[in-house]
Amino acid sequence: MDIGLLVLRLAVGLLIAGHGVQKVSFGLGGHGLAGGTEEFRRDGFRGGGLTALAAGGSQIGAGLFLAAGLLTPAAAMAAMGVMTVAGTVKRPNGLWVQNDGYEYPLVLVVVAGALALTGPGRWSADHALALTPWPWWVPVVALVAGPMSGLLTRVLLHRPPAGSPPAGSPPSEGFPAGRGRSRYAQTAD
């Protein structure tokens, strides 16, 4: 079981960290901090560069700590928080990733939550530093506080872009460029 937890932590943690690197730099195909800032503005978030930097930094930190199995409940909580925000952005597009939906952020939230519950396993920094097992309430706090922090971030920082349909409105037939339909769906027409 420990090797399975190691593989899971490495895969999910490094993917989350990589996504953060893309937000704040040109690494891994990112568009630099200016590109990350523009993405947040386009999605209706206030704060510009500071918001992009905070989100990218949170993803990098949460992902690396999760991969290392270091302070795993806190890392899982942070990962659930940032991925909850991502899920709320994609929610109007439905569940499935083919339509730019929230499927992928949801999977990352669930996996991070599961890692908070199971712990990182013996092949982890937490185990090497004798930090595990955590008291029963620590993963429970992480499971609640992670998604709640993401929802609070959304409420405090998000303002719908001008001219966007009200929340809960069905998507229009013509999706704005780059939003609502994946590049795969666009090429199938």
C-alpha cells in the first residue's frame, strides 16, 4: 500500500505543482505571470497579478508538499482549496472535461481529500520526521477547510466578467472563443 500512496502522491502532487508553475512562469508551457494574470481577469477574478501569484504559489507549494508527503493534511487542504476554485470556474460548462468542465479539478479534490484521510504512507517526509499518524480530527479539518477556503476565495475575489450571462443560465449555442468547448469539440464541427 505504501508504494501505491507514493505513486499517487507523486503523480497528483507534481501535476498540481506543474499547473502552478504554468500560472506564474513560462515553464511547462506557461504564459508567464502576465498570462496567468490575464487568465484570472478573463475568468472574472479581482486582484490581477497578486491573485495569479497567490494561486500559482499555492498550487506549487501544495503540490510539492503533497508529492513529498510533508505536512500531508495541510498540503491536501491547500490542494483542495485551489482546485475547488478551479472547479467553480469550470462549473458552468458542466462536468465533463471535453466541454471544459470541472471533471479534472473534482478528481484532484477527491484524491487530495483521500490522501488527507489515508495519510502519506511510510515512504514520506511525514513518516521520516515522525509526524504521523495525525490525530483523527486533523484530516477532518482538512476535508472541511480545503473546499471551504476555495469557496470563500471565489466569493471574495470573483466578479462575473461584464456581459456574462447570470449564474445558472444555460450556455448559449455560440460559445465565446476559448470558453465553454474544448479544442477537440471545436475541431469536430
